[in-house]
Amino acid sequence: MLNLSDNSLVSPQLSFRFGSLTSLNLSKNRIQIPPASLSGLSSLQSLDLSSNMISDIQPLLHDFPPALRLLSLSDNPLSSL
């Protein structure tokens, strides 16, 4: 579990050295676009992107982590799914 919540992050760059990471909390930041580096987190099962500034999740859908089972996008200004 890596908790980076409530840090005012805008564009977090995640390294492949976190390849065995299973849970990531990026809630309560200032993220507008889901990080492209998420696709490199092959073991990621839970991702919390709630309470950010994400309006479009299309970038996330193209590079979806393969093991992801739980995704939280609540409290974002989503304009389309």
C-alpha cells in the first residue's frame, strides 16, 4: 500500500520499481489526467483517484493496469465515461 493522498500532486510520476505495488491511494490531490505510468504497475489491484480534478478517464482506459479490481473516481468533475 502506498498512500500519497492529500499532497497537492498534479502529475505524479510512478516508477516501475513499484511493480509489486497492489494498492495506491492518490486521492485528494490536484490530478487532472491519470498518470500514464499506471500501466507499468502490473500488480496494482486497488487505485483511489477520488477527490481530484479528473474530467476525462479515456487516458486511463488505454493504459489500464492489468490486475486492477477496484477503481475509485468519486468526487471528480467527470464529463464522460
